[in-house]
Amino acid sequence: MPAASSFDIKRIIRPNILKLEPYRCARDDYSEGILLDANENSYGPVHQARITQSGAGSSLIEAQPDSQQLHRYPDPMGLRVKQRILQLRPSIPSVNNVFLGVGSDEVIDLLVRITCQPGRDSILVTPPTYGMYKVVASINDVGIVKVPLIVEGDDIFQLDVDAVIQSACSDETIKIIWLCSPGNPTGTRLNEADVRRVLESDYRGLVVVDEAYVDFVRADRGESYAKLVAEYPNLFVMQTMSKSFGLAGIRLGIGMGSPELVQYLNNTKAPYSLSTLALDVAKEALSPEGIAKMRQVAASLCQQRDEFLIPELRSLPHVAAIIGGNDANFVLCRFVDSNGRVSNEIAKGLYTEMAENRGLVVRYRGGDYGCEGCLRITVGTVEENRVVIDTMRTLLAAIP
């Protein structure tokens, strides 16, 4: 593996980040005792304060017990959450290999900011893919190189590996290759042999595998690429609490990579980016009981996907196919007209009618490369899945 064994992370980190002296916050040093170092409010959350009137119109304020310590700044590194992530992904060597961000979007932004010099460097994406890679690149004035996925045949939505490697190796400005697996909107897990080929190529930049939907992948289709982090220093794997754990509202993204890369990310992020509330909820969700429940819920959603939603969608008029690997908690459904031609008009019309008049919202993806005539439909509860099928059957039956 020539690239992985000789990978030098300092070659891709921006010079100003290499020289950055990170802000050192109060909780980096001490977190117990009488804490008078961070200008916090020692009386605790004011909405819980007990205030009584004393003589001469003055007030007496009593400090209140606060089990969550919300009047204190949170742990800047989220150490307890990281320790539990090691239980979820046991192939990760240490908490030093784990980074926590405000959702995956902050992780994406930080990766671009620490590696890509504005106006000079680039990223490589493989459309159709998650749109935030492009948005973050544009915000940071970073170029975008596109190498589309295969969109026809048996390898639909897999990497065009030779084209990815050729593009990345021939352009020294490309600092990151973004691989979404399972993909969004494709729902397809990328083949492990292809990912390894990219990692072991002569490309000298960072390979990021975004695994937001990994817990919905069937066991026979593969497992998390977190298992490769200790093997490849040029690999960074992203995950999230938003999907399988059902915690989109706490905005917690997870990154796993070399300790050196994680340290650069920690040096660059805001000191207290994750709230105590988010960390507490994540810690509970990542307990052994929480992980077991997550796996049960994910299995139930996959069962609904495979045994109800996909077969029922295939039975509907104007549905040509369910395309992709179906490795996520959604399906990508393609529509055709009465002559069998792929139809963005039908897909867009169905989406609009359901959202505006039926109280049922799916996602139109017909404008994405390789997704013409497609709607992306999330697997819902048993009742929600029945509603989407019944509604679509009624509306599609009325189309000549």
C-alpha cells in the first residue's frame, strides 16, 4: 500500500493550521473543585434560582443544586462520549482517534478549512452525492472536481475507481476525496475493494468516507469502514447520531481518523462547540442499552424497507424501479410515463401534490446526476409507510 504507508499528514494541512497555537479554555485544565476560573455564574441556572427578599428591599439568592452542571462550560473534548463510541466501533484504537462536531456538517467544514487553501486547492466529489461537500467548498473558495459514480448496469452507484485515482493523482491541488457510503441520495454502500484501491493508490491527500447511514447496511453487504482507520492513516470516517440513533436534534457528528488529524481538528474548532445537553443525551444513547436499542430500531426499519416499502412501491403504476443498493433508511424510486420514458414531470408533480395538498413530504431528486425521474422516500413508521403507499397509489392511478 504505497500511499498509506508513506502518507505524511503535514503535506496536506494548511501552513497556518500547522503553526496555529490553539485557544486553551478553562476546562482543558481543571473541571472539579471550586471553579472560579471561567467567569461562570456560580449560583447556577438563573431560571432555577431561589430568590427571597431580605431587609431594606435587598434580595437573598441561594445557589441551587444542578445535577447537569448547566452553569458550567461543557467538556471541550466530550471524553465520556468518545469512550462510549469505542464500544460502538471497537476497531478504533483510542479516544485520540475520535473527533466530535456539531453535526457532520461542522466536521465537513473543518476538514476543508484545515487542508484546503482558499483560491488554490480543490476537493474531489463523486456525484450523485451529499450536497454539503460542494456547499462547504464554495463557502471556503475551494475548487470542486467531479468524477461521477457509475450510473448504469450492475455496478450502479459504485465508484469509477480508475477515473477517481487518475483525477486525484494528476491534480496536486486535490486535498480531499469525499466518498459517501452508503450514498445520499443513492443509498448504496461502496465496495470495499474499490475503497481500498483508492486508499492504496499514489494519491497523497485525505480520503474521507461519510457513513451517516452505515447502521442500516445489511450484515452480508459489509460493515463500517471504521475498521480500516488503524490500517490507513490517510483515511477519515464520518458518522452521526442523527440517523440510526434518532438524534438529529442534538447535532452531534463523529469523525474517526489518525490522532494527528484529530488533533488538528481539535485545534481549529470552537472551544465549547458541543453543549452539555447534547453530550449528556449522546452519552446515554451510546450506553450498552442504548446501542442495543438502536440496533433493534435499525433492524425494524430495514425490515419495513425490504419487506413492505420496496415491494409495494414496485407494484405501483409508473414506478420503473427502485434503484441503488438499498443500504440506508430510504429508497430511491424512479418513475416513467406511459411510454416507459423516465419522467421528471411525474416525479416532480407527485412530490408537489403530496407536499402541498396531502401533508406528505418526500424528497425530489430528479435534478441529481443519474437520478432522473426519482423521489427519495424515507422509511417511516409502519403507519407512515402505509400512508405513503396508499397516497401514491391513488395519485399515480389517475395519471394516464
